[in-house]
Amino acid sequence: MTRSARWPEPLPAEDGQESVWDYPRPPRLEPTTELVEVVLGGRVIASTTAGWRILETSHPPTYYLPRDAFEPGVLREAGGQSWCEFKGRASYFDLVSGDTVATKAAWTYLRPSDAYEDIAGAIALMPGAVDRCTVDGEVVVPQPGGFYGGWITSRVVGPFKGEPGTLGW
């Protein structure tokens, strides 16, 4: 890939922060013990301190939660599949909390490629599709653009892929 004049200038990371421009490609999978919670329909539908983060150049982390972190009845299989060049075939879920439904807001890799086998069956979700997501009590800002599932906290600095003009990054 050639860098054009539009290639971003990474923001400086301060103590305790990570620059998404230091994340690798292909993405790295790492476990996390941060308290991750998801709220939909006014109630906590998922909570765990045993998740994973996927870290990829220019993207804020995407969090994957074990299936048992979700309250019973919250995950409803949805149609469709997609393909990730790194992880493989994804299948989707609607998230349901009372009368509130977040359509195709979550996904899983049942048989991911070998490098990501630890997240087989784990669930990722779009933070912008739910009431809120928190990491260690901090409310997450969804990655811009509506396509990517990154979770922005004060721990990470960008700029982040997904904003207008970032397609070629």
C-alpha cells in the first residue's frame, strides 16, 4: 500500500495509553481481565472479566466476550455470514432485551483460523447498537463509520479508521 498525502499522523500516546498505530497487522489477539459490560433495553445483558481484545493497526480494540457472559435469551441467531481475511467466517446474532432488539449487532467465529482459536464461539458486538458498553466503568465511544466494531476508551489514541476519508488506510 502506498501512503498518500492523506495518510494520518498518529496522535501521541501519553502514559497509560496505547496508539492504534502501534497495533499489528495481521491483528493480535490478547486476553483481558478488564470488567466489560453491555447494556441494552436499560439492563446489563453481558458482563465479564474474562474477555479478549483484537488489536489491529488503525482500529480501536474490538472486545470479544465469552458466550456465558450474556444473560439467557439475549442472543438470538440471525441470518447471514461474512468473511474476515484473518479470522474466517462470521455468523450473526440479534441482541434482545425485553422489547428492545439490536438487529445483527453481534457476531461470532465458530471455527476461526488457528491464530484466533481462543475466541471460537466468543461474541463481539457493535457498541453503537446498544445503550452503552463500558470497560472498567468507562463508557465506550463506538468506532466511527458504522462498519467496524471497535471500542474507543481514553486508553487508546488514533486517529481511527472509519471516519470519512479513511478507506485507504
